[in-house]
Amino acid sequence: MRARHLPAVDRVDRDGEAVLLVGREVVRLSALATTLLDSCPDWTPVSELVDVLLAAFGSTPEGVAHTAATDAALRTLVAQGLVELD
């Protein structure tokens, strides 16, 4: 699976987090979600995104698979209209 971010109407970044205007909705992203979004400007394999998040934030909690956690975060961004998957 691969992911890429979709354009937002407007974006403000502060302290590693971001606030985006998507259509008429305002979406606030955590530092992890902002890093994930910024790491897929074009079609990027999920395996690469897992590596980016591990490098930036360290390992997932015990019992949580890295790929599953990244997939869940990506699906949240998809639901918010910020990312598409193929």
C-alpha cells in the first residue's frame, strides 16, 4: 500500500503540529500526524512511512505492530480528507 497527501486550502504550523483548512473543516494534527502527512508528498510506500515515524518518535508501545499503528494513523488522515491510499 502507498499513501500521498492531498492539498489543503490553508495550513498553519506551530511547534511541530499543524492546523489545516480542508474544504470548510478545520483539522488540527498532532506532531505525529503532521510528520506522517509531510512524509508522503507523492506516492510513498507505507513501509517507508513506518521507518520515518520510528526514527522521529521511537517504537510503538509493546504489543502494537508498527505497520498497524501507521496504517491506523493513515486511515484517520484519509477520513479527514488529507491523504489518499492505493
